Amino acid sequence: MRKYITVFLIAVGFVLASSAANAFDYKEWIPLLPESIGGLDKQGEPEGMNMEKSWQSWSILKQQYSDGSGNDVLLSGIADSVK
């Protein structure tokens, strides 16, 4: 249960950080990613993208965490903006 709360709080932090700075570039979120979550370490590089269509733009960032024994979690954050 603690892992889920931690993941949720991190995701909320991404949204608040991006909203406060008006930063909708996922690359600006990468330094905010924790090295581990509840004993699960980062696996590979984060994936992300920025998208824009008409009057709306949004960004997505994903990072996989695992402990190597089958326990894993995917942390993802989404932020959007209406112009």
C-alpha cells in the first residue's frame, strides 16, 4: 500500500511542478524522477513525448522500476494545457 501512495504522490508532484513552471516538456521532469521507489530501482531510460493539437498540448513521462525478482511498477505522469 505504501508503494502506491508513494507513486501517487510522485505523479501529483510532476503535475504540480509542471503547472507551476508552465513546463510541458517531459525532459524537464526527468531530473525529478526518484532513483528508487519502495526498494524498486530504475530500469532503463525514461520514455516520454510532447504533443500538441489545435488548442491543447500535453506531455507524458514513463519510468519502469523493478527489484529484479518480479516486483515492478510503472511510474507515469501526464500534464496538459489548454491554450
